[in-house]
Amino acid sequence: MTSQHLKTDSLHEWLLTPAGQYLLQWEQACVDQAVSDVFGFHALQLGWPELDALQANRMPYRWLGCDQMMAHAVDRQETFLTNYEALPFADVSLDLVVLPHSLELSCDPHATLREVARVLVPEGRVVILGFNPNSVWGLQKSAGKGAPDVGDLMGHWRLRDWLRLLSFEVQDMQFGCYRPALQSERWLQRLSWMDTLGSRSWRIFGGIYMVSAVKRVRGMRLMGPAWKTASALRGKVVTTATKGME
């Protein structure tokens, strides 16, 4: 069994713990809100099958791509194996891509993000979830206590730079999970006040962040529906600029 399989299996086990369920609950609520108003036809989630990142989206074609087949992903519809750095989709063919910790778990996060930029249509959206290194969770991960092992953590400021280089415009950023990654349900409940205080007083130090960004294409102008243009012109007075030509 490879080290990647061991890491994935141990991560799945960690997500079943009280701390893992606390994380998944916040992520599910946050992603549901982020994708519910994204329209189009084709949506993709890469990895992290414990989270149903597309359940609140209404696109007719939705896929879950994993870099290895796992038992807990078999029940999900439209699941397929793929390399995150070489997605089996044509250029500008997807309207939405969700990356729940996919960059942290990818062998080459730069290449993964470039692939996302390639397959997204102009004005397509990417939603990214990551562990915040500047947080209690980040400290726990560095110390090997409590937080899961998901590879190198990526700060949200660094991710912003990567997105900007690929012509993405960040539309929204959320932070959550201010309680420590404890394995005691009782203590997690006792520390619930930290989420309220953290979101008000130290927002950027949440254990998890979510970034939502739109792919911009320079020089492209989106045209409105033809019926709208015709309707707008119908009631207007048409004049000819002949005065300056006499």
C-alpha cells in the first residue's frame, strides 16, 4: 500500500472523529451557500468525497473526480478516477469546479490549479477549501497533534497570488472552525463560544478558509439576451446624425 493510500485512509478515519465532523459540518454549510447560485451545465468536485460539495447546486451534470477509488466514494453517482494535474475535460467546458483540500493533497498544486483554469469557461467559478496555517489548527498540524496530515498547508494570501496570476478574481472569502481540533465531543461543545467570538474578533485566524473566485478573460464582453436588446430599442426615438454633415 502506498503512502498516499495510507494518508487517505487515515484522513477518512479522522473525519469520523468529533473534530472531523465539526470540520465537515462547517464546510458543508459554507460550500452549499457558495455554489447554490452558480448556474450552468457542468460542475466538478475534485476529491474529499466525505463532503458532498455539489449537493446544493442545480446543474444537470455533476461529477466527483478522485485520484484513487475509495469505498466511501462508491455510493456517489458519476464518480471517476482522474489525475488532478491532467483532467479528462476539454478546454473551457466546465462552469464550476470545487476543490475541497485538493491543492493540499495534490502532488503538484500549481498544475492542478492550472488545469482548473484550463477547463473552466469564461466567468466560470472555482471554490477552494484549505487549512489555514495561521490558526490553532495550523499550530496543531505543525506539532502533529489533533489536526489531520494533509501535506503542506497553503496560506490564503499565497492562494490569492496564484489565482491572480491565472486571471481569477476573488469574489468571496470565508473563515471558520475557531475551536481547537479536539477529539472530545464534550469539550468541543464547551468551546462553541470560540466560533462566535472568532468570527467577530479574529476572523482571519479560523482553522479553515473558503475562497470563491471567477475566471476573467480580458477583452471579453458579455452580451445580454437578444430579446432584451430588442425590447430596449423598441420604445426609443431613432435620430440620424446629419447636422454635422451639411
